[in-house]
Amino acid sequence: MTSKYFKLYVSIYKPNDFILQQNNKLVGTSNYLAWKKRIDLILMENEVIEYVEGSITKPSQEQSQALSKYIKGEIRAQRILIESIKDSLIPCGKIEDI
């Protein structure tokens, strides 16, 4: 019999989701280079590196479908970055400041 927790995990898991172990998170300058290489690959795999590099332009309000896609990509990129950084290094301002 399948547990309800397994079913929940399967229902929310996406193929491009990533798993960073605690020891792979950015903790400071001591592991920055390894973290940067790892996070760049994860961002490329998830097709959101352009959001981090600033090479994608936010569509206008009139382009509602494109804007919706942009916002989803931006949120995904922020989620990947936040989940890859040690909690004490995460800024506690507004989400727009991240």
C-alpha cells in the first residue's frame, strides 16, 4: 500500500526540481566557487538563468501571457537561489529586493 506522503510527494514533484543537500548550500566565501558552478547548472537546467543574469526583459502589462510566463520564471529562479543559500545569508527584506 502506498503511503499518503509518497502520493503527495509524487503529485508535487516536477522533473526539473532540484535537491540541494545541506552541505551544498552557500555558506560564505569558503564554498562560493563550488556553489556558483552548481547553481549555474541548476539554473540552466531549469531554463531560468536569464532571470538571474538580467538578460531577459520583463514584458509589458498588455502582453499578459508573456508577463505571466515571465513572473513564473522569475519566481522559480528566486526559489532556486533562496533554497541554495544558508538561512543566515538570506536577506529579510521585501521579495522584490532579492
